[in-house]
Amino acid sequence: MRIGIFGGTFDPIHIGHLACAEEALQQFDLDKVIFMVAGKPALKNTESVAGAQDRYWMCCLATADNPNFEVSTAEIDRVGTTYTIDTLRDLHSQLDDGDELFFILGADALRDVPLWKDARLISEYAHFIVTTRPGYDLAEVRTLLAKRLPELDYTFMDMPALDLSSSLIRERFIHDQGNRYLITEEVEHYVTERELYS
């Protein structure tokens, strides 16, 4: 099997995330994409982040109608700081012969990969699918990686121009601007009922 791993805080998950996962599924002929909800990411301040269980349930609601999408609590369940290398090692140990892992992330996050724990070993476990985002200089990122992490095995994936971010969604909730068509209706109801970003 060809398995995509889409890691993130998903605070909240939005249609840009879903479109990215579906595009990776199609372009790279993946059998499924697992949304890996971050527990306590090493390089992110999680003090203002919605609770892990809330983020998990929002992912479940958003992906429920796609049989090729799964949501995992592996990083939430892990005690302490979450490191991608540990997740990939665990998943790799469960693969059958011939199975492959593909790690999906945005071009904006790619520049931080050299700072990750055991970054030089990551390509032993997964090929990186890097989604393009409007306004990001891919040549600059390539140059940075060539200098700081030449071992990284990655491919850029062209995406429709959806310049969305979870921080934008949160801001729109805070200012009561509405997020219809930016997130799924189920996630919007969940956020409202739980008053996650009030």
C-alpha cells in the first residue's frame, strides 16, 4: 500500500487541508491518507491551541464522508513532546513488505524540517510530498534544504490556489465573520457548540 501521512494541529481543519489530502491521494496514487493529529508539537506553542480531543473530533467530522481518509490519535496518545521521526518509525515498523509512507506538509512548513529531531534520518522512513502555497518562494526553500538537509527526499505537489490557514479561520470565528465554505458544516457546528475560539 501507498499510505499518506498528513500531520498537523488542525486547529481547526479546513477545506484547504481536505483539498490537499485529496490532491495527494490522486497525484501520488495513494491508497489512503491518515490525518495525524498532533499532540504536543515540539516547535509550536500549544498554550492557545484547542484541546487535542476537540481537534481529533473535528478531523473525524470533516473526513467522515471520504473512505480513503482516516484519523489517528497516535501522537495524541504519546506521552510528552511529539516528534515526527518517532511517529514515522512507529508507522514504518507496522508496514508490510512493499508498503510505502508519504508524509504530506505545506511548503511553509518545509523550511523548518532541518530543525526537526533526527531530521537527517527522516527520509529513511517516508518520501515527503510538499504542497505549494501562494506567495512562497520555492527556489529559496530548495536552496535552504540543499545547504541544511540535502538528504531529504521530497517532491513538490501543485495545488489549486487556496490560500487558507487555520489561524485565519480562528480569527474569523473570534470576530464572528463566519466560515461557511471555508470549513465543513459539521466542523463549524462543532466549533460553535463548543465555543472553541470565542
